[in-house]
Amino acid sequence: MIKVYEGKTKDVYKLDNGNVMLKFKDDCTGKDGVFDPGENSVGLTIEGIGKANLQTSVYYFELLKQAGIKTHYVSANIDAAEMEVLPATVFGHGLEVICRLVATGSFIRRYGEYIADGTVLEGGYVECTFKNDEKGDPLVTGEGLVALGVMTEEMFASLKAQTLAITKVVADDLKSIGLDLWDIKFEFGYNNGEVILIDEIASGNMRVYKDGKIVEPVELTKLINNR
């Protein structure tokens, strides 16, 4: 394997067969020793969290495969904290896709004069932001992505449809163990011109509630993996 990228929580290697290996770490983003998935720097190390996050991702990637939704996932070795994936090109310099089932967080900060915190967004609401810390991850519309040459109209339509379908799979699964998904963040890329889900499906990228109280990511990982 040849290391091609060293990330905060994962390292990326190129394999001889043309695929890519993601090596999950125990390093977590946070500040002052407190885990915070929204932070942009490593703040602490939690022993075993890399394997636990991989286990969560594999569980959901397998569910998506059963649902007929293609992703970059090929296989995984949880004991080694490694996941083999298809190579994919990211959109632009990195694009995050958020599906909101309930209005909260930054959505309310932007649109709070029109909607109350906690309002259900029927059918789900998909929004995209460019990954750019200096500019505060600016929002971009589907029309904007096309105008900027980041993707075609057909690619955006596929991305949106997949986002809603994947979110439903995850939300239905969480509901089965008494948890309510409020929003979730994904990353997509393209492989041979086909839009596919990439990266991971981790607890740190979800906002989940149980009995009206938010479930912290580390606890959520345990609830998903130890059902």
C-alpha cells in the first residue's frame, strides 16, 4: 500500500488493484479534550473509536447494499480498522451534503424567523455546503453547483435522490432501536461518471435524539453497534 493522504481521523492508501484503503484512527476532532465532530482539528484520542466508527460505517454500507444503493464500499477488516473502497473523485474541493429531517442548528440560525426549532421537515430537506473553513462552509444551491461547473444537473439530481433514500434507510434503522434522526451529513464523489456515497457513515455526522434528548456521538456509536 502507498499512503496518499494523512487525514485527521483516517489515512488513505492506494492499493495495487486500483482501489483505495481507508485506515481509521483513534484520533478525534474536538477542543480542550472534549469530542466535537464539528471541530476542524484533532482534540483527543479515544481508544477503540476508530474500529467502532468503522463498524458503524460497515453496518450501514451493508444495509444500503441490501437496499440496492451503490456506494464506494467494497469490504472491511474491522480488527485492522481498514476499509477497502472504490476510487472516487470529490466534487470541487470538497462538498458536504446535509439532509435535514427536523429544523435545528444552523438551519434555525439562518431561517428562525420563518420556522420554529424542532419543526419536522416533511420529506427531508437537502442542502450542500463547500468545505471551506475560512469562509464558514458556504451554502451552494444545485443551480450554483451546475453554474460553477462542479457537477451537471443530472449529477445533482442523482445526489439529491440518493441522499433522501440513504437518509431514510438510516432513519428507519435508528427508529427501530428507539432513536430519532434529526439530520445527517454525507460526502459524495463520482466513479466512472457515476455519483456514489463516499467516506463514512459515522455517528459524529448525525444529530440523533432519544426521548427528547440529544445522544452524544460516542454513546450513539455504542447503541448502534451493541444492539
